Amino acid sequence: MNLKGKRALITGSASGIGHGIAKRFVADGAKVAIADLSLVAAERTAKELTEMGPGEALALEMNVTDEAAVNAGVAEMVKVWGGIDVLVSNAGIQIVHKLEDFPFNEWKKLLSIHLDGAFLTSKAVLPHMYEAGSGSIIFMGSVHSKEASPLKSAYVTAKHGLLGLARVISKEGAEHGVRANVICPGFVKTPLVEKQIPEQAKALGISEKEVVEKIMLGDTVDTEFTTIEDVANVAWLFAAFPTNALTGQSLVVSHGWYMN
Ligand code: NAD
């Protein structure tokens, strides 16, 4: 199994986990569209990865909640490379509040980026995958697709929702050779998590050290963060796996925080 010549769209790939997945795919010879809010950041990543090789990367400015922007980005990618083999719907944010304090506009913003983003990007790529008779759709879930934590009502709701969407796509896509799966990482040290540490400490009235050691890593088998490379290896597996045998699944990569 390898990704040589495969064309992948990865959202939110100018930073963090998405960036790491793009790097892993390009290192294996894939062509990767780096889709993110900032074209400048996407171009920086695309340049870095193309120079690294042996694959190549292309920058796309894309807000995943904007249907026109998603469709335009997918059209651009298909114009340049002639099709799309893999979607990694990864763009995401975190907002933490107790439910009774959660501003409605922030709830809607979070759900829109995670769920509308997964829906719109899937809707845009599926016709191309169906035409080709194959494809792999990967959603970035979380341990929070299976577990709950205080302060994270919107995030937990969105990440649980992605499991349902992937299962429907796996059933609708099967006759066209299209698979859909979800990666469920534990805590990974990216800007998204760095931002949460002081926020959670304040909301829960504990120290930042306690947030890391008790809240984030307390239930792992070895109190270690999951790494970007760990998650990228799981993405590689879902992307490269060649048959419908592996579809409708979710794989937890979390140092044993959640076991199923
Ligand atoms: P990150 O903040 O480093 O990267 C997120 C990227 O998404 C950024 O480049 C950002 O610009 C982009 N983005 C945000 N809103 C967007 C939008 N509307 N349209 C397009 N791009 C947008 O965060 P990360 O930790 O790498 O998170 C990536 C994904 O992994 C998210 O879905 C997150 O929920 C998930 N995840 C993260 C962790 C973790 O511990 N870091 C754990 C489990 C799951």
C-alpha cells in the first residue's frame, strides 16, 4: 500500500495535525491540496512540502463553512490534477464554556466548522470519486467522538456527529468504491490544545499543570501526549487501504485514554 500519485484534499492543513498529515502523504509521493482559511499560510505549507517531495502540494484558500469556497477549491484541485482520491476533513476549532454560559453564536460556529465542513467537502468530492469508482473520506474525530468532558458540549456533539456522517457515507459510497472512516485522537500538542490549557485552568479553578496531568493525560496508560505523527500514520492507513473492507470505522489513537 502506498499513496504515490494519489490526490488528497486536506482541510485545515496549514497548521497542527492537518499539516502533519499533509507532510506524511507528500513524503509517500501524494499530491496534496492544502486548504485553509489563510492563503498565505496555505502557500507557505505547500511550498515547504513541495520542496520536501517526492510528492507535491497546492495551496487553496478555503473556509469550510462556505459552500461556494469549498466547491471552488475542489474544482481548482480537479482542474490541476484531474480528480481526487482522498479527502481528509480536518479543519476544526475548540471553544470551552459550561453549557449554561455557552454563547449560542459560538455553539453554532463550532458545529458549523466541524459538521458543515465535513458535509460540504464530502458533497463536493463525492461526484468525482463516484466517477472514478474509488475514494477515501477521512474525518478528524476525537476521543470526544466517544467520550465526554465538561465544558465541551459543542465539541463533543460535533465529534459524535461525525461518526454518524461517516457511517452514512460508507453505506452510500460502497457501490462506488468510496470508503469513509474517522480518526479519534487523544490530546495532541497543537495550537488548538495550547490555547485550551489556560482556558480550562481558569474555568475549572485549577493550575495549568493539573489541566495537563489530570484532565488531558490522566486517563492515558502512560501520561503521554499523542503526537501529530501518530495521527498522520492512522490517516495514511485509512487513505492507502485499498478496499471496502475498512469502511464505516473509527480508530482511537490516544495512549489508551479511551479503549474500545
Ligand atoms: P490547529 O488549530 O493547529 O489547526 C486547525 C486548522 O484548521 C488551522 O490551520 C485553522 O486555520 C484551520 N481552520 C479553522 N477553521 C477553519 C475553517 N472554517 N475553514 C478552513 N480551515 C479552518 O488544530 P489541530 O489540533 O491540528 O486540530 C485539527 C483537527 O484535529 C480538528 O478537527 C480537531 O478537533 C482535531 N483534534 C485535535 C486534537 C488535539 O489534541 N489537538 C485531538 C483530537 C482531535
